[in-house]
Amino acid sequence: MKDYLPLQVQCDDNHLPLAVYYRERSLQVVARLEYWHDTGCWWAGESEKYFHRLILEDRSVREIFYDLAQQEWFLYKTYD
Amino acid sequence: MKFVHLHCHTPFSFLDGASPVEELVQRAAELDMPALAVTDHNNLSAAVQFAQAAIKYGIKAIQGVEIKLADNSHLTLLSENNRGYASLCQLVTRSHLNNPRGQAAVNGSDLEELQEVIVLSGCRQGSIPCSILRGDYQRAWQQAQYYKSLFGGKNFYIELQNLLLPGDNYLNQRLLELARQLDLEVVASNNVHYTGHEDFFLHDVLCCARKLITVSDIDPGRPLNGENYLKSAAQMEELFAGCPQALTNTLRITERCQAFLHEPVFHFPRFPLLPGQEAAGVLRQLVWQGAQQRYKKITPAITARLEYELGIIEQMGFPDYFLVVWDLARYSRQEGIRYAGRGSAADSLAAYCLGITAVDSLQRGLLFERFMNPERVGMPDIDIDFESRYRDKVIDYVYKKYGSEYVARVATYNTFRARSALRELGKALAFPEPELDPLCKRMPFYARADQIRSLLHKLPELKDSPLHEPRFELLLDCCDRLAGFPRFLGMHLGGLVISDIPITSLTPLQESGLGPVISQFDKDDIEGLGLVKLDLLSLRTLSVIQDATAQIRQSDQDLDYEAIPLDDRETFAMINRGETIGVFQLESPAQRALQTRFQASEFEDVVASMALIRPGPIKGNMVDPYVDRRLGKEEVSYLHPWLEPILKKTYGVVLFQEQVIEIGQAIAGFTPAEADQLRRVMTHSRSHKMMEELGHKFVERSVNRGIETSLAEEIFQCMLGYASYGFCEAHAAAFATTSYKSAYLIRHYPAEYYTAILNHQPMGFYPPRIIGNEARRRRIDILPPDVTRSGIDFTVEMGAIRVGLKQIKGLSAASLGSIIAAREQASYTSPLDFVVRTAVPQNSLENLVRCGALDSLCGHRRFVLSQLYYYLEKRQARENGSGLLFEEQGVPAGIDFSTAEKRSWEYSLLGLYVGEHPMAAWRPILRQNGFKSSHDLQDSDSGRLVWAAGLLLHPHRPPTRSGRITVFFSLEDEYGIIDATMFEDVYMQCGSYIFGPQNGPLLAHGKIHRRGEGVSLIVQQVLPCPLAINPESASLSNE
């Protein structure tokens, strides 16, 4: 698996992101555009991931994912 | 909130469903769902199993289908009732039959025909979601509007799926918007492909197998995640929290749909009758006419029996069915097509009088109830064997008589076995083909996909298999889960149904791989639809008998097959020597071994033989006690005098299923129907609870009839011990007739019979080379193929068998025709003349020369081969109208091929030995080193240790009661065959030589075992023969 940037994410009771800590800033989630699951290369031992496409308070659109095995959040993609 | 899954795939979506039907239904019931809908791709094969499982688990079965349209888009269709189901069957039929095989698709106009069907807009491959995802909302709107007008607003739903895929959120919002704009209802589904999240991996691998890609390949058709499982109502509620009406609508649809196949229905065929006639009356008339012909004098016993049978036949609604079968028998007789009724139908005297079977069930004391009784759970059917080459003519007759719209061939569900699962899933998991191929080939062909792991530890030839390596774990996991899944629909050997209503109201039809159109249901499921199956089977033995008798009559016009005496001493003597290669049902090593001990002396012994060599009696060690009683070595006793008349013919042993019925009636006073139920429970290994209940009933009723409790219990236990091995006596008697008569023909007319067998290969237990050897052992010469004398087929020539030209590998029908046609013009005079006057291509000419078919024109094969180019140039020149046609050919010079080379070519091109058997060439050195031949073993003493050698034949491992492995195989040499037995300890040491790759003869060391007239070898060691590696080597030792 590629190396992704680990993130700190504040979640609600349903484990949905409320805020993302990125470059020492806390960015509130303004909107959740999409949410999906991806099992990845399961045959190679890769674990399942839960993806979120978010609009953050700085108006950036970012995709983050939660790795089920590592129980950690990562930054997947930032839209220009 | 409750919820119902209305979009669910089973394994009948072929590589797109990863959980068995029953497991899905069970899970739906566990989740407290009131119903489930099955929607396989262009296929309704799961319908009956689904309906039966739904009844079992107490939920409603909604039968549906996910169709693919001509533009590749999908729609989900649900039948509201039987009319809706019929509508689906017709639509699916059109989708298959109007398109090339494997490319089923529905034309848009066909949708107009749908009735009483609810339509959902489909998954992401539906045209509406697809247009939205492409950004073409207008197109989606138009499509939805079209479907609404086509199906009606109340019958068309916008299908919402939240599979946690990228874009689902957007798609569902737009779909909701569309539904609002067009005033359509929405309904939620989960596009279920498996029961639980954990089954996702198998579904993904199956998708890869379907798309012929590997798991490493990226493909939009593969699932991104494991969300397509049977989610609970709570999970669906969470996914559709913003749209509860999508969930409640699943319940509204469920209420509109009737449970599929909830009530039993029957669709008997209708036999065409004249106005004013009714089937029962016509049947009665035909039966009594037949009885008159069979018996001349009708006794009260015949009258009583026929009245009883006709009463049951009428009560169960079967007169038309009997008339249909009678008509087929009549047609076959009229056309000179040999046939023989088999199976439990031979229990019926009516069937005998109608000429359907040749077994006099009254004279044999056979019970009609075994075939038919009003309380029987399954439908009785009639099986008839026809001579193989004309069986299809009989089927054509059925189609013509009843109309193709009322007739269907029955399907088989070809399921994944160990080999196919390893190969297909292995490829999907990116194992290279060269690595998979040997792994698959080493797996026994019979192994189930979920047996691989256990066999890896059990079979010696698999002990060093790479499948033990951890990298194959995932593949073996997939194989475990896949066991029993259907891979494709095949065509049943002879199953046919005739319906009283258009057949496509009951089953979809599709083209089979072999060409004919088949139903989408197998023999069991089609009966579940209320149809009664006819089995019109193709039996090569009947063609052999027909050909052999025709040939025999050319020299012996007195032969009447029907009048062959059933007490011919010479025939029984041959059977008792175990010389039964080629005899129908008596030729296997086990049967030959039995016959040498059994010492059959009458037809009844042949009937018993049919039932004895079966997995049950062998597994239950029942054969030896039976033989001992038959030979008077063990006392025949009966637990109760009432049992004597029932069991006398089988020496006090319960051998036949009919005897269980008779015991039930005689001892416990069961009605015929109750007694047949006893038979069914016992012979089908039903549950312990059912057996216990029946035991109580049997004992209680027996006690009421004055039998002591302990004795009644003992009789029941005794029946229990034997009955699971029981065989249908009627079937045994039907087969025994053909068996005995084929033995008679072999005994008295071996050249004609073996010629006919060779002409109908593949058939029977042995390959042509063994049939040829057996003929030779009976002093019948096998003459080589010869372009100047051979016909297309094998022929009898002055008491010898001449190999037919068809036997030569690679010779096309056109080449064969050209050889015969040119020969009819004028005899061939030389190889050049042959080549020039025929149209045989070069590679076939080479084969003809190599196998010796041109020897009579020039015996120097190497020379003729060297001249072929020259001959072909001459042919070309002749065709161009130039060149000297009869130019002198060269004089044979140089050394010809060696005898060994010639024999090797002959065998590889003909599949049998026309000259010396290969073991004969090695015999001197084998003899020098003390190796015995099959001939030598005939005179060897029991218990003596010997070495023998031969070519391996038919190694097999039948099941045993103990579970331990016993291997049976034969070693073939120039004198015959040596039957050998290898027990588990030896098998563990030497099994890989038996079941591994073969490279020539085997050497076997073992103890001579004599039983009756038979000799076999109890093997203690097996080795590959070094001669095979270097036949010229003189260094062979058995030390």
C-alpha cells in the first residue's frame, strides 16, 4: 500500500468525521459529499477502508479514509 | 421496521452469486423477514429450490429475474403470481432463443408482453441509473417515463441501492428527484450476491473467473466492497434513513406478490384421442389386449392384478402418461428400434402388457407399489433404454406428436468439482496455468470441491502436492465454499417432459451446449413444477445387440433374440469362469470376480448379481455371506416363518427394495402405501428420528398381529441393516435380461458381438484394445486395417475381425468416403494408384501408411512414406490434367521400420493392437527374471508370492464401510488381464505409481488369491518397469 499521511480526525458517535487536524490546524467538516467502502487488495492482505469526500471549513475538498485494520485515519486525496 | 430483499442473486446467476439458495432463505428467515425475492440473471433455475426452501423456513418466495436488455442495461422483474411467473418464463425463453447461446438479451418490444409483473428500475447497470451517472438526466427522465407508460405507474418502481459506493449519494438523490417528478414510487434493495459480508471474497473471485481476469486486474465489473450481502432491516433502515418509504414499499410489493409454488400443481401430458374417447378407457382396452397377447389365457390372478393397477393409475391421474409411453414403445417396434423398459416401471404388469417392459412382474412376484402408490411423495416415472443411434429419432417423434411448445428436454446442473474449481478459481487468483494444470490433473476426477483439503492428507499421490503450501490457502478456502455451485446448464441424458399447457408457462427454455433446447430445470426441480418426467435413454448395448444379431442372421437365420433360451449351460459356464468382458453389466472386475465364486446356474442368479455388485452391498460386506448361502456354505434361516416366502429367492437376505415392502405388509400389516414409505425411508437414509418413528410403528403393528416385541424389533433391525443397500428388483430383472442375452451372444457368436462392440465405442468398461485382446483370447484374429478390404466400420471377415478405416486417427469422413468410392470404381493396385485416385490429405496418408493400412499394396512402410511427396505431386498433376498417371514407382529399398516401431504406430493410431501385444515383446526378459503372465497365474497356487507385470488398467478406489482405502486395478498383458487388489498400507507406499503419471508397464509383487474359479493378486508392492524407460535394457531384476 502507498504511504498515506496519517491524520487526526474528530468523529461523532456514529464515527463520522466532524473535524480534521491538518498541518496543525483543526478544520471543521462543512459537508460530507460522498461516503464509500473499499476492500482494496484483500487477496494481498490489505484491509477494508471507509472513505469520505469532505468539504472542510477552508473550502478545500479532501478525501480521507479510515483503515479498519490499523484503526487510523489517513489523507487520501486533496482536490485543487 | 420490517424490510424485504427484492433483488437477490443465487449461484444460478452463474459466477455472480456466492451463497447457496437455502442459506440465503435461512438467513432471511433468521432476520425475521416475511419474504425474499430471487432475481438471477436471465435465469429462473433457482425457482423450485427457492420455493421449497421458503416453505421450509416459513417465508414467502417471490420469484423474479434480473434481465439484460439488448442495450446491456438491466431491469429487475418480480412475478406477482403464476401468470406473472409464466410471463417471466416466456420473456427469459425469448431472451435466450432469439440470441446466440450465452448472449441472452431481451428486446425492448418483448417487455410489452409482460403481465402481472412488478418492475424495478435496476442496479447501476439499469438504463436510468446509468444515464444519471453519465450526467444525462434528461435521458434518465425519458427512460423512466417510457417504463412508466409501458408497465403502468403502479407496477414500475425506481430502485434505490446504497451499497456504499462512490457516487451512491448523488445517484440516489437524483433518482428520488426523478421519482418525485414522475410521480413514481421508490423501493430500496441491496443487490444481494451473498449471505454475509465474509462471503465477499468468493464473490469477487467468481467475478474475476466470469470476466476471465485475475484479482490483480482492475475492472469496473468487479465489486469495490463487500456490501452486497443480506443486510438486516435495521442495517437497511440506517442506509435509507432519509427515505423510509423506500423500505416500506418492499413490504407493499411483498403483499402484492403471491408465494411461488406454495400449492402443489400437476401438469400431466395429454395423449391425443379421438372425439368421445377418454384416456382411462383407451388405456384399459390396450392393457387387456396386451394381456391377451402376452398370456393367451387370462387367469383370475392376472385380472385382479391388472384391475388393481389400473385403479391406481386412474386414481393418480396417470392414464395419459401411460398412453404416451405405450405409444413410444409402439412407435419403436414399428420402426424396428430396439428398446427395453428399465427401472421400477418393470414392477407394473400393465407396463408389461403394454409392451413397455419385458419383465413379467406377476410371475416374478414384483410389487406394483414400489413403482406407484397414491401416497408416494415423488412422482413415478418410466425409463426406457433405446438403441443409441435411434434414440434421438424417438425424441423427434415426441416433439412432432405433442408439439415443441409442449415438450422440453430436462437440464442438468453441472456443478463445480475439485478439478474445475481449482482450475477456474486458481486462474482468477493469478496462479499460472502451467502450475495449475498438473495440480488439477492429479486430483481424482470424482473429488468434490470441498474435499480437496482432506484428500491432500489422505491420498499418497497428493502428499507432495504443492497445494499443501500456504500460498494456496485462499484458493482452497474458495473451493470449500464453492462446492456444489452450478457452473452451467447441461442436458440430461434422456429426461423429457410433456406438459398439458405451453411448456414456457412453466419453464424457460434455452439452447444447450450440445444444441437441443432444454428447460432451465433439472430432473428433480422440474418435477417440483408438477411435470412428470420420461427418461428416454440411449443405450449402446442395444445398438450392439441389434448390429450383432443382424450380422449373425446372415449366417444363422434361426437366431431369434427374443427367444434366446435363459438356461443355456455354455453361457452360464462362460459366466462362471468370469469371462464376461463385453457382457452388459457383468464385465467389471468386481462382477467378474463375483461370477467366478457365485456359480450362477439360472437367470435369477444373474438378477441377484445386478443387485449385489453395488456400492451398498460391497460397502456393507454383504456379498460374501450372500454367496456362501447361495453355495450352501452358510445355513439359510428366517427370523419368522412369514418371511420365508418373501426371502427364499434371496437365501434369507433382504436384497431387493420390494422385499422391504413385502415384509412391512406381511409382518406389520402395513398398507401398500405405508410399506412403500418404509422402503423409501430405509433406502434413502432418512433422518434417525424418522427411522425411529417408523421402527415404533412397525413394532407396534407387528405386536398387534401376534408377533413378540423382541422378534419384531429384531426383524426391523435386520431390515435396517440390509435395506439401505437394497436395489429395485424390477430394475435388476430388466437389466439382467439384456445382460444374460448379451452373454449368450458372446458365447456363441463372439466375432459378431465384439465387432459390434468395437463399432459402438466408447461404451462399457473397457477400451477397444482390451476388447480386441479378449477377442484374440477367444481365437478370433484381429486383422489390420487395409485400404483394399476394410470397410468404414469393423467387419467380420471369415470369422476374424477386420479393423475399419474409421478407427484410424485423423481420417475425416470425406477421406473415408473418397477411399470407399474410388475402390468401388476399381481395386487399388499400388500406393501411387491409391494416393492419386483418392482425396486423402497428406497427414492422413501418413497415418494410413504408419498403421499398415497400405501394407497390402506395399509392405515397406518407410519407403511408401518417403514417396508420399512424389505421389502427391502426381495427384496434383492429374488434377491439373498433366503428368504421366501410371509412371513406374520406385523399387522399395532400405530398411523398413522395426517391428516395435510398427506396433507402436499401430497402437497410437488405432487404439488397439493388431499385431503383437507390447508385453509380448518384453515377455522373454520378464520370464527370464521370473515374472508371471496372466496366463501363468491361472495355474498358480493360492497364497504363493509372485511377481507379475502388465499395463495398468482402470485403477479405482470405491468407498468402503470402514473408510479405509482399497484400490482395485488390473494389469493387462498379451494373454488377458490380472485383477489386483491393494490395501491401504501398500497404497500409502506405492499409490503414486498407480494414480500418478503413467510411463509404461508396472511390476507388481503379491500373493495369489484364488476364490472359486477366479484368480487375483493381493498386491504387496508396485514398481514402475525399467523396461518402459529403456525397452532394450536387459537389466531387469525383481530382487
